[in-house]
Amino acid sequence: KVVGWYSAAYRLFDLIVIFPHSFMLVLFPALVEEYNTDRLKFKESFQKAVRIFSIVGGGIAAGFWYFSNGIITLIYGEKFYPSISVLNILVFAFFLFFINFLLSNILITSGREKINTWNLFIATILNILLNLALIPRYGAEGAAWATVFCEGLLVAALCLQVRKVVKQ
């Protein structure tokens, strides 16, 4: 049951990741070009992208939080009522994923794929360890908090590394 409650909420997360991917398909070529030819324009584009990704990601997260009860019961029915609390936690990860996706692509734009890969690898290992620690005691909500924590830590790590890219 617990796996199903988490999976129901997480499937919505899987749906949301389409948005930052779509935005990046449009932005990535321009960011690469600007990074290689005009760093000032690159910095301006990056700042605009942060605002857009924050507004859209925050708006989606807020919408899912506000309508979580209706979304879960409409899609999955009353049996998945415990998924509502899981979704209410995961909405923070929705927002953080938008920022992470942008920052990861900035590292890739600047030729720092290895750093990005290591960040993702460490976050994945940490998520597994946190799940092992939190799920037995807190169930699906523990898994959701592990996801949020890892996404937040990833934002912090990526911000430190992207700052170096933008300052160049």
C-alpha cells in the first residue's frame, strides 16, 4: 500500500518534468552560443531563465499543493487519500527540480559535464541512503522528504558551481 501511495504522487512529479525539459530544448542552443561568444549576454539569459524557471516551477508546485486533494481523488480515487500528504511534500521537489534542471544544464553548457554527473551521482546515493533510513519509520512521507532533501542539497551544490560559471 505504502509504495502505491508514494508512486501515485510521484507519477505526477514524472508528469511535471516535461515542462523544464521543454523549456531547455528551446534555451539550450542559445545558452551554448552565448556562453562561447558573449558572456555578458549569457549571464543576462541565465538570470532571465532563473526567473522563468522559478515562476513556472513555483506556480506549478503551488497549484499542485492547493489542489492536491482534488487531484489525487480525481485521478486515483478515495483509496489513495494517503497520497495527498505525500504529494504535499513532493511539491517542494517539483519546484527544486525546475531549478536543478536549469543549473545542471548551465554546467553542461559550460563544459562541466563531469561535475554535473558527480553531483547527480552523489544525490542519488544520498537519496537511496535516506530512503533506507526514513521509509521503515515514516513510510511514503519519509521517501518524499528524502526526495525533497536531496533536491534541495543538489540546488545548493549546483548554485555554488554555477556561480563560478556565471562570474567568468
